Amino acid sequence: LSETFGEWMGDAVHNARLLHFSGTKSRNLDALYVASQAFSTLLEEEQVLETTLQTAVGIFDPDSAFVCLPAETDAILRIQGGKGAFKTGDILEGLDAELARWVIESGKPFRYSRGMREGVPGPFARRDGLMGSVQSCLMVPLGLGERGLGVVRLDSREVSAFQEYDQEVLSTLANQAGLALENARGVRKVRELAIRDGLTGLYNHRYFQEKLSEEILKAERYNKDLCLVLVDV
């Protein structure tokens, strides 16, 4: 009787786990679908990055998270959206910056859990206390190809919080975000060509007229004076 009861309980636990995983997978797919629909309509980098962070946080509920991109000079990595220990606008330093650069340059994800023996990239394998108080970390590159455009990172206080399936889900989201980011940058370049002189890089007459109209409307709306100064250079 005990053996039979044990088998029943084992089957029940196994089925419950399958049901839980199935429900989680369904919710994750729904979240990725909603994100993909949103990405298809976003034309600003900030909106793409904000949607990426919000979707990742909604799926995984990490203790800390961030999305970061290299600056134009490529000398620094600035957080474009953060949660928990990471604040928007902060510059990554130390090990956080080293890990992010490795993910961007290699185009490979980085998954870490306290006590793991395998899977830590070579440059960091022999570091003692690699992640400090962080028990689990998952980082994936934004975009497709050999070199990423940026990084999405999730941290957790729980050991083994992120599994291989989680890495696949976050990588899918990051790939979608990377395509949307490239599209937004393409739109920005087209806009720049429309409002800047190709030789000098200065704003052209069209941009002047658009901004002048905006300022006139703003002055009328808030009942303020508007002054226009023309200088012959």
C-alpha cells in the first residue's frame, strides 16, 4: 500500500510540475507576443529599451535588472533603464562593466548561479566571489549577430533562479528588441537627413520652420512672450 501510494504521489507531483511549466510557458509566449506587437510600432530608442525592461521584469520578476548600451564613443556603458540596485543613467563600472562588455563583444549569454562549477566564461572562471551577494545572474546580448548592440541583465537573491529555458526566453526577447532598436536607429538617421544639411551637419530651413511653429504654439498655449533673433553669419 505504501509503495502504491508513493507511486501515486510521485505521478501527482510530476503532473503538477508539468502543468505549472505549461502554464508558465504559455504566459511567457503571450508576453513575448505582446512585446513583438509593441516593438513593431515603436520608432524611438528609449521606447524600445523601456518596453524591453518592462517585459523582462514582468516575465521573470528579478530583484534587480537593467538594459544598457555603449555610449557613442564606446568608452562607457550607461544604464538606459534599471530596477532595484541599478538606476537609469548610471555608468557601469568594475566587474559589471567587464561582464557586459564580454556579452556584447562575444554575442553570447552569461548565466551564473552561486556554487556553479561549469559554464562560467574563461576570463571570469577563477574569480573568487564572482558576483558578490548576487545569487543568480542572467545576461544576454541585445540583437543578432556576432556582436551585440547592448545587454539585458537580471539578478536574483535566489540560487539557480534562472535555468536554460529562462535564458532562451530572455534571448528571444533581446533579439526582438535588437531588431526594433536597429529599426529605430534607421528611422532616426532618415530624420536627421531630412532636417540637417549634409555638408555642415547644421539644421536646415525645414527644421527651423518646424521648431518656430512649435515655439509659437507653446507661447500661445502658456500665454508667454516669444522673441526671435536673426543673426547674419
